[in-house]
Amino acid sequence: MRTELRVFRVRQKMTQAQCAEKIGVGRALYAAVENGSRNGTLAFWEKFKNAFDIPESEIWRYTQNDED
């Protein structure tokens, strides 16, 4: 699981579906990335960063799987 990604989403008061829509990906893909079963492509993380205006220097926090 990517706890930081989940915490971020919850703090934004968004569901997985809402977050996925804002990023421009499907809910199933977003859920898979959040729960750690998929890594997410560079394009996914770029869309996430841009959608939420996350600084380049902080994006790594969300990409880390708790098991890494």
C-alpha cells in the first residue's frame, strides 16, 4: 500500500473515483496504484503531480510502496 498517497487523498476529502477523475485515469487504475498492486507509470505520476500542483521535489513521497 502507498499510505502517503491514501493519506493525501483522504486529506483532500476525495474518493478514489474523484481523485482518479481529477488525475484523468480510471478508478481501477488509481485504486491499484494506491493499494500498491501496480506501480503507476511516469505518465500517471506526472498527471498526479500536475493535477494537485505537487512540487517535483515532493512527488517521490507518494510513489513509495510501504513494502519498499
